[in-house]
Amino acid sequence: MAIRHLNYRLDEEPVTGAVRLVPVPVPPASPVPSDPPDPVGAPVSVPAQASAPAAEGAAGPGFPSTSTSASTSASTAASTAASAAVSAADAEVAEWVVLAIGAGCGPDAGASGRAAPFSFSRLPDGASLLCRTAAAGRGVRAIHLTGADAARFAEEWPVTLLAAGAALEADAGVGGAELPGADGPFSRARLTAFARAHEPRVAPFLADVRRLFDDPAGRQLVVAEESPDTVARWIALACASLPPAYVPSLTFTTRAADPARAPQHIIGIGPDADFDRFDVTTLDHLYRVHDGIDGPGSPAATDLWATWTARLWVAGVPLPRAAGDAGGVVAARDGVDGAADPMAASGIDPTAESAAARMVKSGAVHTSESGGHPTADSDPIADPDADHFSPTRLVPALLGGGLLSGRDVAALTGDALRDAVAALVAAVGVSGGGPSAGVGGPSPGGVGLSAGGGDPSAAGDGGSGGDAGASEAGASEASAPEEGASEAAAPEAPADIPPPPHTDVPPPADLTRLTTLCQELHTHAPAAAAPLALALARRRLGAARPGELPGELGAVCAELPLGRDNERALRAAYGGDADEALWRALRKPPAAWVEPLRLALAVRADGGRGIESAMNRLARALRATDGADREQAVHVLDAVDYAPLTRRVLKLLGADGGTGRLDLLRELAASPQGDWLRRNLDENSPLSLRLAEAAARWSGPGNGLRGIDLFGKLTEILPGRRVSDPATLRQVWRLVWRTGGPAPDELPWVARTCTVPLLVQARLGTHITGVVTAPDRIDQETVAFARDLLHDRDLRRHQRATAQLLVLAQDLADQRLSLPQSVHRLQALQDDAAPLDVAVRRGVGALVALALVRADAHQLARSPVFEYLISEGPEVLHPYRQLMLDERRRDELERNLPPQPEEIGAYYYLWRPQRRPGVSHDWRQVAQELLHEILAPVVARLDERRLGDVATAIVHRQGEARLQEWNAWRHGFRDG
């Protein structure tokens, strides 16, 4: 690789006023001065051991000379330089210099006050060009790197060559410092402080930098700041964040007067630039503008890599090493700020051959001719398809700094999620201990070139890494006060920021933090959390002592979201033969179960047959009628003293609420072991157990509760303090009445409390048929009980007939059924339900009588209702008479009957029956009274016309004989 130091002067034509570059001859080398270098035009000394410079005066006046690092003798180089002439190549380089610094804008366009604009460009032929203006913008210093290794400083940030005391500030004749290093403003601590001071802008800026390497590439970045040094810090932050292979492809200029002409990726501008920072089209479509002055800038657009990288910067956590990068990582190189000689401060001999030259000679650096993005040939990453901006590369560093949550990891998808989980699993291997290979830590500072690919961080230690010649970049105020950055542009690191460690490996993440992350990841992505949970479990179990292993295994399974399969695998791997040992112990007396059971529970050997069999046998022993068996089971459970085991045994004990087992549970509760049962019962215990214990306690001998009092007390235990399901009802019923049922006077309370439908569902309906077959009285509630009881398939014939009779009578009274069509069914049910209880008989009669009163007279006067009515006894006729003689009913008939001759005729036929078989004595008495009390007063007030209408109706329906009887009754009624 050839490195040429070029020196120009911006001059103005006296006639045309045009500005052009005028080459400045390179002076010969001289001893190193003790004072800082002078501005442009003053001679600068060269170290004695530097690469041979061009001979003075060999080149023609006005043209730059060339110094190469090729392994040729000094005399050959001097001879070549002396015989060189003005070539087209020199003119072309000058044109690129003009474009890079924007010289066409005027002699002062390249500088702003004491700030020194600086640019880095990649040329089409693969060469690189670094330019810096000095001396109030009239001097231009440039380094032109050509040849196959022009991009060789993959780990050397071009922006670090901005240092005022480095060779860029020396004359072009100083060929010894071919790629000068720098120190100070771009140390990790200062970049961290810078990122914190500009925290809201860091992530959007890094996202736009990353998009520069997309295909197609993103838009150019315009960074508007008051000082070019602030822009330089943004560029240094980008270099420290990018994978090292991308750094030499990032071109920039720290200050451009006309951004439209700038060919670089990142363009720094000041307030006076020819650029509209408020134009919507410019901000949204032409450039990505990051405005640190007073403009709005482009809309922020970040991504996960940029967000996580910014999070690391703000937290002061080193960025991770890019795996496989040739020549090192983005390492921490915290030099001594303000040192007069940065190279000496880092322990490097300034007279020694430069690290760049040594790397070129040794072939340690591999670069490409391409002037664009890193390619498969130039990318040091072994896998050309690898995603160097994958957020998963940041996982170890984020984890070590406590900046990663399970939600962050769950937000990833596909390969990124799998890689992140793999990184977390790898972190488990180094948590709490030393770093493992490949889990390196990044360092956001500048990177030196390490001979032979050594550790670049050694440059700051002055140790064996002394070959890492270049130190961090930055315009050090102490080394070049005349052109250094302002103090405001180079903020010092806050005092509360501890000095960064000289290591690139992030601190190991503790297991507690990893466990918390794993649990949170399981909440959002259970499948992704499984490998991490298994790795954490194995790490913890592997570190446990043999005596602690059972307890630790139980804790691991309880705390980590392992899943059933992983838990089973861990128990099989670490639990040993605990379950089999328990299985063998079960053949011995219960006293020998204690220790094997305790060990099997500690390792959670739930998948084996030992624990399952032990719990079943303990539950059977507690249900046994033999007090000795119960006593031994309680002894085992108390000795093991493991609450989950006791809960599971109690669950098995109360799992089957069958009637036989309920009696055994009640016996257990009433036995001496009842105290143990009460101690271990809680609201989550099986309901059958709690009911049995309560029944045994409240129904003790003496003044214990019985019947509905005990039933009501037991319902207080139930949810809602009431029975709501058939199974519970059967259990409570069994505990209160065993195989019997409530007393007759308790039946209505039970029916109301439990509801008849629920009793029927519980197959207990036959125990409450008394509310229908032998009630105190018949009312709406009794009929409702009867209607619900009909759904019980276990009712006997007379019970079902009685219920159906009550329902039918109520439906007839409510006129939901036709009386003529239901008479035969009514008589059949009365026969099936016989003998009827007196209350039922009277209640049915009252309901039928109400139906007869509400029916029309012509229905009653026809068969089959007429035959039923005249043959009924007092149960129907007495309520019928009372209802008909009711004052309201009589007033209604006296008001409605006169205009209804057919109704009058029907009542006459009904209440004055002919002498015929089947007419009961009771009916004759009732009919005679109704005829006299109701019909006679109505007929007495009829006029002749209406009497004629009634006579006509009687003739048509009953014949001449009945008409004669009617006339005789009417005349006798009047005469009387």
C-alpha cells in the first residue's frame, strides 16, 4: 500500500477571482522539535526512523511529493521522487481533494472559526482520501492511500486521524507517521458522556447509519451542529457502534458549506451552510437530517439494533466483539487525555516503525479494492451471509449490564430469536465465573492496529501490545490549541462515571437476573424460554453439593418454567432411583416409608410409581375403619412434614364423595385423628372433607345439631351459603339424614331451600314426595312442587298421579285447559291417586270448583261436565256453592244474565235437574239453593220480551216438556 502525504494551499486568481488548489512542496525531514508544530507552511521535523521521505527539491515546484512504505531503499525512493513529473494522476487526486473539501465555495468555505473540518472519502479506484483544512481554511492537508491495501485500516477509524498533534498537522514531508493515531476526545468515557448528553438522538442516528449499508443504501446523513468537532463525535460514535468491517466504508465530512456537492455518507454542516434545514422535502425525502442546532430534523426512525446499541452506550456498557472480525474488536482504549505526546502516553515509541507499515509488511490486514460496502471478499466475517447488525450480537452485553428483559427477547422473531436464546444459554455457562470464548465485550473507544491481529486493547496498557501503534482519535486541545475543538464541543466524562475496565468481555450475568429474564420470556414466548430454563437448571444443579441436590432440584423445578418434559428429564438425571427406593419401601410397615418418601418428594419424582402408590395407600389407610391404620398414616404424614404431600393425600381422600366414603370420612373426623384432619384443612381442601369434618363436629352427642338445623349449618360452608349442585346436595343429605329423609314438617323448608328441581337432579325427589301427597294445605307453592316433582323418574304410581292431579286441577282453575276435554282425565287421576290425603282431596276440589264457576253455563249443562257435576260430593260442591253465592259473583250474574237468554236457560237446566239416575243428594240441595238465590231474582226482573226469548231458547235446547216446567216454575215463583 502506498501512502502519500499531500499539502495544498487555497489560492485566488488575481484576475478572475477563482479559487484553486496550489500544491505546496514537501520540505525535507528535520529533527523532532520540542514545541508543537506550526501552522501550514512551517517546516515540520520527522522521526529519524520514519519511512524515507522524498528528497528536497526533487519534485517540480508546486507539486506534492510521494513517500511509500514499500520495501525499497531510501536512495531508490529519492531517485524516483526526483525524476517524477507532473502526471495526470496528480491532477486527478487534486480534483478529488477539491470535491472532498468543497473548495469551489471559496477560500474560507472549509473552516469555521477555530474548528478544523475533516473529511474521509473513498475513490472509484479503491483508494482512500483523508483531507483536513487548516490555517483559517487556506491550507489543505491530505493523505492519499492507494494500492490493493488502501482499505487496510479496518480497525483504524479514519475520524481518529483528526487529532491536531498527528501527522495531518505536520508537513507532507513527515512520512514516518504514515497513519497517525490520536487520543483524547473519542475515548470510551467521553463517547459515553456524549451519548448520554444526546440520548434521544442516539438511536435514530445509529439506525440511519446502519441503513447506509442496506441494499439499496439509505439516504445521506446531514448532521447539523455548531462545531465540526461535535460532528466528529457523532462519527466516532458511529464507528464505535458499527462492526469493524464496515468502518472503512463509512465516508464523512465534518463540515460542508454546500452539502449538495458532498459525496460522503455523513455530511456535517453548520448554521451558515447552504442547506434548508426546514424544508419538508429535504427532511423527508432527500436526506436524513439530524439537527443539533434549532431545526426539526428528519422524523426519527429507529430499529432494534440501533435501540439496543444506544441503550448500551447510555448505560456505559461496552459493545460486544463482532465474532470472527480480523484484527480485533471495537475495544476500549482510554488514553491519557491532554498528554503532549499521545503516542508516548500510550507507551509506544514514536520513533519506531509505524504499526500500519508493519501490518502491511506482515500481510496481517486484508482489504478490498471496492470503494463501497464491505463485500464477501473484503468482509472479515467468515460467513458472507451473516447479519452483522443482528440484535442478537448485543444480547451478552445487554444481559451483563442488566439492560435486557424477557419482553425484549420475545420481540425478536425467527433466526434472531433463536440466536438470542442461544446467546442467553451461552451466558448461563459464564454467569458467576470467568468469561467464555466468544463472549467478548465491546469497547466503544477507538481501536488501534494490532500487529499480527493481537489484542488492540493492549495499546492502552503499555504492555506487550506495544505494537498497537495507533491510539484513539480526536482533536486534543492540549496538543493543538490553535486548531483544537472548543471546550463545549468536547465535554468531559461526568465525575460519577467510573473508569471503564480494560477488558472487552462484559461482566458475567448473575443467575438471579437470568432467572428473572427467563420467567418473563416464558410469559411472552414459552417455547423460546424452554432452552434457557433448562440451561439454568443444569447450571444450578451442577453447582449443588450432593446433600443439597434434592432441595435444589425441587427449587429449580418450582422457580423455572421448565415444562413437564424437561422436569421429568431433570428428575431422571438428578433424582436417581429415589422413586424406586420408595417403591421398595412400601412393602415394609408404614414407619419405614418416611425417609424414602421424603427423598422422593425432594427430587420431585412425580412421574414414577412410588409416590403415586404411597399417596393412594395413605389415603386408603385414613379411610380405614381400623383406628391403627389411621394412626400410622397420620404418623407418616406428620413425620414427612411436607405440605404439598398432605394436600395431595387429602385431595385423594375427598376425591370420591360416594355415600359409603362420606360415612368413613365422618368417622375419621370423629376419631382421635380428627384433630390432625382439622389442622390440615383449609378453604382449598376437598369440600367433602370439610363437610364431613363439620358434620362430625356439630352433630356430636348430647345437644348436637340434627335435621334441618344441621343441614342449614353445613350450607354455611358452601359457596354462596347455599346448595347449588346435585353432587353437593347428595353429600350434605347423606351427612344429615344418612339413608332417610327429613321429617314431614321439615319437608317444605327443604323443598324451598334446596329447590325441587335440584332435589330431582340429585335423585332425592322420592324423599320429599310428602310435600305433594300429604301437605298441610294446597296452594300455589304446593302445585309448583308437584309440577317440578313430575320430572323425577323414580316416583311411584300414586305419587305421580297425585302430582299430576294437582297440576291438572290448577290448570283447569287457570283456564289453561278445556273443562269438557279434561273431565275424564280428572276422574282417572283421582282413581289412580286414591286414597287421597284429606288436604289433597279438598285442595283439588276447590280448584275444580273454581274451574266450574269460571266456565260458561252451557258447558256445564252438557255432557260430560254435567254428569261429573251432579255426581260429585261435598269436596267439589261446597266450594262451588260458596263461590257462586259470593256477593261479587252474584252481582256479576245479575248484571250479565238478563240479555243472555241461552245462559239463563242453561242455568235453569243445570240447577233444576230432572229426576234421573246419578244425581247426588248434595247436588240437589246446592242446585235448589242456587236456583232460588241467583236465578229467581234475575228472572223476576225480566220483561215479557226477554221472557219470550228465554222460552224460545228452552224449547230449542230442552223441548216442550222443559218449557212447561219453566213456565210453571216461573208462575209459581211469581205467585209465591
